[in-house]
Amino acid sequence: MSDQPSLRQAALDYHEFPKPGKLEIRATKPMANGRDLARAYSPGVAEACLEIKDDPANASRFTARGNLVGVVSNGSAVLGLGNIGALASKPVMEGKAVLFKKFASIDCFDIEVNETDPEKLADIVCALEPTFGAINLEDIKAPDCFIVEKLCRERMNIPVFHDDQHGTAIVVGAAVKNALHVAGKAFEDIKIVSTGGGAAGIACLNMLLKMGVKRENVWLCDIHGLVFEGREVDMNPAKAAFAQASDKRTLDDVIDDADLFLGLSGPGVLKPEHVAKMAKRPIIFALANPTPEILPDLCREVAPDAIIATGRSDFPNQVNNVLCFPFIFRGALDVGATTINDEMELACIDGIAALARATTSAEAAAAYQGEQLTFGADYLIPKPFDPRLVGVVSSAVARAAMETGVATRPIEDLEAYKVKLDGSVFKSALLMRPVFEAARAKTRRIVFAEGEDERVLRAAQAMIEETTETPILIGRPEVIEARIERAGLNLELGKNFELVNPENDPRYRDYWETYHELMCRRGVSPDIARAVMRTNTTAIGAVMVHRDEADSLICGTFGEFRWHLNYVTQVLGREGHNPVGALSMMILEDGPLFIADTQVHLHPEPDKIVEIAVGAARHVRRFGIEPRIAFCSQSQFGNQGDGSGWRMREAVRLLDAQGHDFCYEGEMNVDTALDPQLRARQFPANRMEGAANVLVFAHADAASGVRNILKMKGGGLEVGPILMGMGNRAHIVSPSITARGLLNMSAVAGTPVTHYG
């Protein structure tokens, strides 16, 4: 308990600083001058109004309504806090809005209403329909919540979703589906005992009935005991639907041989002696917050093989509504659904459950370091920070909406829609798509020098799932196998990846002799060659590429770039291959920006700058982007005679003489390169239209500095560095690269050289 005061203060500070609350409103269009004002407001705004008047569906074209959810509550049943009132519930509703934005890019207004009469509250919500594309009802007590939702669904032509009911039911449904899979049981055979007759508990039971549970096998208890036929105390129609014709009256009476305990009630309700009476391999969902119906440790004392879920993040299998509501709303909004029906909810369940059974994403593993994320008794549902949720779940929901006829804006290409959704969380997805498609044209063998690194292992797993490439890992087999098992990956030596063991490989003699042959006139003796081929995995990988045992090498997850470059150049810098420069694609909010040369030439001369520019243009086109190259300098169109200015001017002159088909201009300042209006004022006769998308610098320090600033302070995601000039035979990444970054580089390396010259 000693941590509680500090945790409380940390939470309060989080809400108060640097500015109060968790939300703000930002404009999505420029508002910089009178012209912008005239379009955004009077008189231009009238045009949008008239379009919507003529066709209400145009509201989704000209306003934010199609991506706007209202989170509505009266604060009468705030989770763990009870009836605290509308105003006190506002931090919770703001938090809900933040989760919508974070996980599904959905905008939200939180609306707290001082109204306890359910019919009047429904009237208020229905009156808000012109504002929102969907309504999320939140923290309204039972049975009022049933009334409010029923009335709103009947009267509104947009999705209305009480998350405490249906969101909980969906996540519970996914977790139960996978728990039964682990336990080897079936929905139609299990006996369920549930405690808690509130909105969430009733909704969960109704969902389980839809999934195949038999009504007669469900025993519902509340604070007064068993819900039985003829009971009059604290009853309502929702509870009465689960009344049993029985003379049993208590939880202790009905728990015998139960396969599943579902608790949405209060702390300590389920005792160890109750667990002992349950069926073999019991499934126990103790979801009361903050203290569950039974703590997992107490449960396992009497049932070591129990499959347990709670509502807490400090135990495995946290049943958290955030796995559902952002993604079901995302799919519903994108097809203009008029409601969220059973089929959409079941599609959501199937998507969540299937994702847990798949290999864990590298991003989720990074967010939950130290946790075992392998499907099984302790991993029944995916983690909220698994970025694949939006693509998998939302596209499944959208499909179900279209198939059941509730979509007013059907999506023609669901696969393209899923790719777009993935692109909203994997910032590189859309830009990398042409590179991945080119890489699939031919199976290539990619060797990773640092094969023991978990990021490399996860990238290899993703390669197998998403490309036709074959990963080759350099490393000790016992280390690699242990880390594969720990990470829960589906990598099998000899089946879907190859291995080179530097400590004991039958090709060792061939490799050191090859390296010695290449380096014997550069002071490398046979003994040195033997030592290098035992210890230097970058050199081993380069030799494999030289011997055509691999098509490309990826190295650099640790160590210094130029150290790796030395060995890459020694072995592969032949047959016309020579490192020209390192190109990084920085993916920013407004699109990609390429930076060169960040690594290879510290102080390039004009001829080298020309090579860098030509190489950059060629590689930028691999991403389906037409290059606009700016030669960046402190000098601006000849206003300084020394420093980098003359080298850039000479490079432009050399390019002019060669005659190239890409756009370039310089020398200029970075702001001039990125601001066409500023450039037009400085030099009206310049030949570049629009903002530059490639910045070439005359110093590696400058290029690397800009790259790192964009990455650390500008939120830029790097693809690269791409080693230009080596015929795609090697790439040297940076130690900060992620598993997703390595996957991207494997696609770059996996593109046959004929695709880009």
C-alpha cells in the first residue's frame, strides 16, 4: 500500500499538467489569412450547408460527423466508483475519448448529462443525432441503461452502443472462446455460473447464448442469491430471462461441476472452496474491479490448472473493453452503418480471438516487455497495444455490416481498406506497399548478421507471414531457439528459416578461405581470416552474399555504421559496387521526407554529391514517389562563396551537364526547400514546383542531425538507412531500429535489382 499515495499524485498530475484535462480541439484546415476565413466561414461555408441540405449523406463529406462519436453518460454507474454524478464522471469520459483517438483515430466529444430519468436521457441523446456519426453510452446504471439504449436504437439511424454491456460482452466472448479452445471444451456443453445481474453481466450471458451456450446451463446469482422463477426481490425483465426453475438458492448450491465462473459483481464473492467444486480445468473470469471475486493465487491453490481472467492489468488475461469499442466503431463509421447488430459483434469477437492465436506483434511485445505473449492459458486475448487490432477487427466488422445490409456506404475493396487501416497505425505501411509488392515478385534470401536479436527474430517471423523471402539467421542455435520459444514465435529451423552457426558450421572452411582469398593482399593472413569468420557476423553475411548463398545482407542492429561498412565494402565492394551514400526515408504526419547522405561520406565533394542525388532519385521512385531534390546549404542561390555552397553549386552544374529526368534545385536553405512560397520570393526563376521531398546535404553531420531531430522531436518514423550503390546486396541499419523497421528493410533488400536499376 506504500505506493498508493505516489500513484494517486501521479494520476492527478497526469490530468492537470501541462494543461488541465486530456483533450483539446484542433483545426484540420489552415486558418492563416482572409482567404482561409472566407472558405471556412462566411461566405464559403454556405456552400457546404446547401450540399448537406440537398443530401444529408453529404454531411460525411463536408463535416467531421462521419468520424465523430459522442460519449454520453450521466455518471450513475462509473466503474469501481458507483453513482458519482455527471460532473465527476467527466475524467472517465475524456479518457474514453482519448482511447478512441489513440487506437482507432476516431474523434470524440464527451457529453456528461445531469439527467437520471432514462426516458428523458434518451430524448437528449436522440436530439444529438445531427452532430454525431455514432453514440457510445457509458456508465449508466442498470436497468436504466437498457431503457436508454432500447429507445435510442429504435429512434436513431446511427449506431448506438452501450459499451459497458456490449463491449464487455464482446471481449468476454473472445476470451471465453479461446479459453474453451485451450481447455478442450465446447460452448454447447458447458455449465456457467455467473454473479452480478447488472448490465455487463446480463449482456455477457446473452452473448454467450448467441455463441452456442444452452440457456438451461446458465445459473445467474446476484447479491440476493440465485435468480429463480418466482423470485420478486430486485428483479427486472433482463434478469428474469435467466431465472431457473430450481429450489437451489445460493452460489454454493449451484457451483458444483461448473465449467465457467463469470463474475461481474464484487470482491471475494468466489471462495476457494467454490473453485474446488467446479469441473476439471475450470475457467474463472473474476472481472470485478479493482478487486476481483477471487485472486488468481487463491484460485490456483485448489485448481492449479485453472484458466483465469480478471479486469486488472497486473494479472494475465485482462478483460479490457479497449480491445473492442474503438475498432467496432471504426468499422461501423467507415461503412456508414445505421446500427451495430449481432453479426457485427460476433465478427468483432472472431477477429479478437483469432488475433490472440496468431503470433504476437513486435509492437505489442515492446509495449509489454517481460510478459509471456504466447497463446495459451495465460494469453487468451491480445493486448490493447497490438497495432493489428484495427485492421483485423474493423475490417471484419465492416464486412459484417455490409453482408447484413446496414451499411449505407459499402466499401468495394475490403483488402485495400484493411491495408489503409494498417497504414493508420503502421505509419510505413502505405508507403512501403509498392516495395513489398516488388519484393514478392521473386523469392530472395536475406541474411541477418545479428540473428540472435529478438527484433531480428520478430522481423524474420513477419517476413515469413508477409513476404516470399527466406530469412537466414547468423547466431548460436541454442540462443536463437530459446529466444524463439520465449517470444512465442513460429520459427522452425530448416522449415521456414536457415541458420549459420559461427561457432560450428560445416561451411566454415569455405568461408574463411573465401575471405582470405579476397583479403590476402590487404594484410589478412589465414589465421586472421579464420578468426574473422568465427567472430564477425557482418563479414560472414557479406561472404555469404559474395558466394551467392544469400541475395542481401542486413546488419547494424548494434555497433557503429562505419565499422559494418568497412567489412561490407571489403567483401562486396567489387564488380562495380561502391557505397554511394545512406538514404533515410522519414515518414512524417504530412508525408515522407528523404534525407541523404546520413552516414557514408562525411564531407562529400561535388562528384560524390551528384552520385548521392542520382542514387536518391532512383531509390525514391521505388516507393512510387517522384523525387524533388533540394541541395541544402547555409548558402542560398549563390549568396555565399565558401563553405558548402560552392560544392552544391558545382554538383548542380555537373547534374545539368549529365541531363537527368528528375527535378532538382539548389543550393538553398532547408526552409526554402520545404516552403514553395518562400522559395518563390527568394528566387522566382527556380525550377522546382512544390515542396522538396529529398534533402541532400554537404555534410553527413548535418544530414544525420536532421534525421535524428525529425525522429526524436518530430515524431518521424525512419525507413532505412538504405545503402545506395551496393546493388541492393547489403544494408546497414541503425541500433535504434525496430522489428517493423527491419521488416521494411527486408522488403527493400528483397526487391530484385532489376526493379530499380
